[in-house]
Amino acid sequence: MLIMKRIILSILLSLAVMAAFAKTQLPEQSVVIPGYDEQVARERFLESDLQPLEGIWYYPAEDMTLAIERWQAEPSHKIGYRLLLIASDDLELLPGTVIGYIEESAVDNKFHLWLYSQRNKVTLIGPLECVATLNKECTSLTFDPPHWEVKVRANFTRFLPTIFRAVSVVPTVEEEKLPIGFKKIFPADGNGNKFNKVRYL
């Protein structure tokens, strides 16, 4: 019985990943941008006309720092941003590793967010989709992790365990939880104001 459940869950996960690839044409696995670090990211952002999503963000649940920057693989590509790792407690992952992608939606503050959900040694694979919400001040990006309900809860991962959880048999009970998300740390000054925004004293 347990083996059958695992087979079904594996099939569901595979179908979900295949659907994500077909819909978005995302790279099947992560890549590493050589020489990428926080200083490089800051310099890039200082030299460009930043969009609200762009900047350096902190993910407190896993003590991870990442950058969101504009990205377009080809003119017809709908994915407008990518997420790059800057620093993490996981020393096997290199700075500059692409950990996900973002696409705009018809709603100004709502986005399609894909995060790689599994690991193959130091390579990330299996991007899964979330709906992300940018707050009015453009200082936090929150989202609801993906999950499937098939008599058991199946959230697979070996990467970002606070977002994607392991397989467990649970009753379907809805409870209110704090949203998971990223907090912008740059561009901003010590008072939380946006970078290059005039402050009147």
C-alpha cells in the first residue's frame, strides 16, 4: 500500500513538473552565474533603472540572501525575472545559482513564481509554481507554497524545506498560517525608505 502511494505521488510530481516546463519553457535545471556575489548585484542595481521587484532580498525562514533581477532568454519569453542565490547556510550551493524565475500576471502586484524544488547534488531541478504577492511598499514578496492533496499531503523537496515539505498522511484541515516570503534589504536606507527616494526633513 505504501509503495503504491509513493508511485502515485511520484507520477503526480512528474506530471506537475512536465506541465510547468510545457507552460513556461523554464530551464529544467539551475545554472550558476560565475563571479556573482552581493557586491556585483549591488553594482548592477545601482547602474540600472530598477523595477519594483528588483533588488536584494532576505528569506528569514532559511537565512538566505538572494537577488531578483530582470532576465529574458529570448524576445518571445514571458519570464521577466530570475532569482539568484547570494548567500546561504547551505555551503554546497554556489553564489550565483539561479534558484527560480518570476513572470508578471494581469494583476499588478501578483506574479507567477517558480522555485526549484529538488536537488541533484549541487544542481537544482524541478521548478514548481507559486502565486507571489508584492506589497504596496515593494518591500515584501509573499507566497503560498504549492501542495497536492491525494489522501496524503505530498510536498517534495531536498531544497528550501520550509517551503516544500515531505510526504505525510494528514487530515485535510485548513488553518491560518503566516505567509512565507522574502523581505527586501536593498535598495533601501536604514529607515526602510526606497533607494534614491528623496526624503524631506
